[in-house]
Amino acid sequence: MATKPKRTAQEIAARKRAMTRALELNSERRKREEELTGLAADFLMTRELEADVRGRLEEQIAALRAQAEAECVRLREQGAAVVAVMVARGEGAGRIAGRLGVGVGEVRLLRDEGAVRGQAAGRRDGRGGEVGAAVREGAGPSGAVVGVAGPSRAPVAGELGPV
């Protein structure tokens, strides 16, 4: 039977050093894993915050787009009201188009939109007609007050009257 050789003090000390070193390495590895886990959590949190910011941005863009669309509709209605007044004064679509610098088709489209809106306004308030609707629409984007008697410029704040 073979006997196991006894360990010497040097071997025991070497084993202790190896175990101590292994524990240190495991501790360092664990610490590094914890740091990496923390960094990964930070990264994931920034991604979530980025998605939140993009979501808010998309909401703001949608709100601005809706606001701009509403403003465009309002301005188009004012343009149609001006065309309606010109038509009511007996101007033809070709002459109106030339004066406004747009195509005849657009003038006709605006004229028809103004007529439809004028009829709808007449049903709402009992008054009808394109001219009445155009006058009720108020001032155009340039500040000109549209009326049957002719356009006049509305005074702007801080502006002097006729000299």
C-alpha cells in the first residue's frame, strides 16, 4: 500500500497563498461584475429617458402640426372670402387669377369653397350669400378689412393715422 506523502509547511503555505489569491480574484471579479451591472442599468435608464423625450417631442410636433393646419384652414377661408368679394363685384376668374398671381383653377376652387361656406353661414345665422359671408369673415391676413364698399386698411398698434 502506498502512503501519501505528508505535506510540508512550504506546501501548506503555498496552498494558503493560492487560496487567498483566488479569493481576492473572485472578490475583484464580483466587484467588476457589480460595476458592469450598474453601468448596464445606467445605460438602460438613459434609453428609457431617451424614449420618453422622443415621445414628448412627437406629441409637441403633433400639437404644432394641428395648430398650423388649423391656421392654414383659417387663412384659406380668408382667401376664399376675398375671392368671393371679387366675384360678387363682377370680376371673372381669369382676371382675379391674374391680379392675385394664382391659377384660374385655384380661383375657381376658392370661389366654390367661399360659396359653400357662405351658404353654410347663411343657414346658421339666417343671412346668406358669398359677400355677406366674406364681410362677416373680417379682416384678411394683411390687415385689410374686406367689405362691399372697398377694402380699407385696419390701423396697426403704434402706427400713426393718415398724415
